[in-house]
Amino acid sequence: MAVNDRNTELEIRLSLMEDLVEELNRTVFRQQQELSLLQAQLRHLYRQMQADAEAQATAGSAAPPSLREEVPPHY
């Protein structure tokens, strides 16, 4: 294999690797955005649950409803 052919082959491989790295960077960026959104939603839900629990605690001494007393939806 001639030196010129080898250089061409290496340039092709380098170009393909650069494309692959760029695609991987875009994928990681999108995943990070999605992860950040999911974390924000989780924090919101957690705060909402805490607020609901505090509201129930301050509503009085009424015991929370028992799951055993609830009728399943198929009845």
C-alpha cells in the first residue's frame, strides 16, 4: 500500500470518527437536557407531596383513610 493510499485511508477514518464524536456529543447533550427536566419535575412533585402532607397534618386529627376500606375499582 502506497503512502498516499494510507494517508487517504487515515483521513477517511478520521472524518468518520469526527462525525461519530459529534453525534455522540449531541446525544449526550439531549440526554442531559432530558435528565435536567426530569429532575426538576421530581423536585416539584416532592415539594407538592410535602405540602399535601403538611396540609393533612394541620387539617386536624382525622386519620387518613384506610386502603382496606376502599372498594377496588372492579366492584
